[in-house]
Amino acid sequence: MLDELDRVYKLRQDMERSEDLESEERALSNLMAQEYDNLKLLSAIPEHSDLYDFKLAQYKKISDVRAKAELVLQD
């Protein structure tokens, strides 16, 4: 059972990133990993709960930050 829990709760944001990336690319990659982890968590929470609403708001904030960071990096 512990192996199953470890697999379920292993966060993408905790995985190693390529050291070949520039610092900006690595930061953007970390933001994308956090978005992925938030979506994975949202899928495990009942939709009509306070926790779901809270985590959804967090996901929206991190998505906005990532989108703004991408725009800055493109300029």
C-alpha cells in the first residue's frame, strides 16, 4: 500500500530538471510542474467542496503567473 501512495503523491515539481536549461526556462518548467500537480490533486477532491474551490483558486493563480512569465520571456 505504501508504494501505491508514494506513486500517487509523487509530485512532478519534485523531479529533477535538466541542468542544461537556462534559469528562466527552469523556473517556467517548475511552474508547469506545479500546474500539473495542482490538476492531479484537483482530480482527487470532490468537486463541490470548499477544499476544491480553494485549490482551484490556487491553480488559477499559478496558471496566471506562468502565462505572464511566458509573455515576459517572449519579449
